[in-house]
Amino acid sequence: MPESNYIDVYFSVQAFNEEDLRGKSAVIIDVLRATSTIITAVSNGAKKIIPVADMEGASRIARTMDANDFLLCGEKDGITIEGYHLGNSPQEYNPETVVDKTLIFNTTNGTKAIKKANLANRIYIGAFLNQQRILNAMKEHDDEVVLICSGWRGRFSLEDTLFAGSLLYHFFGGELPYKTKDGAKIAFSLFERYKEDLEETIAKSDHAYRLQNLVPKGDIAFCCEIDKFDVLPGMRDGLITNLDG
């Protein structure tokens, strides 16, 4: 179990270099909506997810696969990419659509964070939807754990930081130890301030406003559900699968 000074928080993809994660483990957070969507897809039977940083990477992988075996998935600036099978709404990733499929997944923020964390010892995919599973995984580590908020185009995002703060709050039983890194202090304090009104607070965040006319009704509320799914998606050999599977 990592000590308090061995848990850090990065507030955007631009806040760290790849080498910063060497010898550490990472939890990638993109509440609205990439990590929420990945968690949902894995829970609903997707065989594996291949995260890519851009459309070119997605197309290159798709050309090597049988058309019946994969789905092109993702968004750019919140909008489903033209020609893709699915966007980035977790509600689209139902069992009938994704079971036994390989998903090639490309998003504005979340998949870029996943790809950039490639030197970490272990990479977990976290959101409110699988909070307890992430907490359990964190407690098993004796290396440094970094909570990576994907943010929005390099900027701070409230919803990702609130989830990082929620992990810290529950990990330490509501009492942040004195010897804690500054990023963890900020995330913890923010969650402590808004923990009674999480969904309402997130619904008023900058990113929620950006998405309000672009996403299916109910997406924001869905992404705010706590422990809806009992899965632990993570990276293994460049692929996201359920690490308990």
C-alpha cells in the first residue's frame, strides 16, 4: 500500500512527461467521457480495446483487421468522428453492440493520456463507475501511484480532479495525512468541498457545458454514478482488458 507522499495527481496530459511515470503506476481519469465509456464497454463484454492517439493510428490498425471483428469508436471535440461505428457516449456501448468485439478507440483527451502513460508499471482506467475497484487496486501497490486527470486540451477539468479527490478521500478514510504532495492536497480539498453535490457540480463544469448540446441525454448523470460496474480495466501489452478477466 503506497504511503501518502507516494500518491500524486497530474491535472492534464500536458502536466507530465512519459519519463515521469517510469517505475510508477498510473490511474487514467477522463470522467466525461473516455474512461467512463471504456469501463462500460469492458463491463458489457468488449473483448479488448485498442487506444490510439489520433485518427491516423485508428485507420492504420483497422486496415489490419477483419471488418467483422472490430468497431471504430471515439470522438473529436465531443462529436462522433465521421465514418466511426460509435462515438464516446457510454450509453452506446451496450452488450448487444460490443460483446466479443475489439474496439479501436480514439478520443480528444483520454486516449492521449493512456498512450502517454506507456512507461508506467501498470495502467488502470478509472472513473466514478468503478471507483471501488480502483481503490482496491491502489491498496495493493507499494510503488508510487499517480492519478492522471486527462483534462481538456491541456487544461484543468473539474470532473477529473473531483474523481482524483474522491479516490484520495476514500483511500485515506476522509483524513488526508500531513505529508502529502501538493497535487493530492488540491484534489482532496476540492472533493471535500463538493462531495455532497457531485452530480450537480459536474453538470455545471466547463466540459459539461461544452458537451450539453453534443451528447445523448443522461450521459452526464450516467458518468456520475458511483460503483455501477465491478470491473478493473487496465493496459496489458498495449491493449485494455479487464485485468480480473
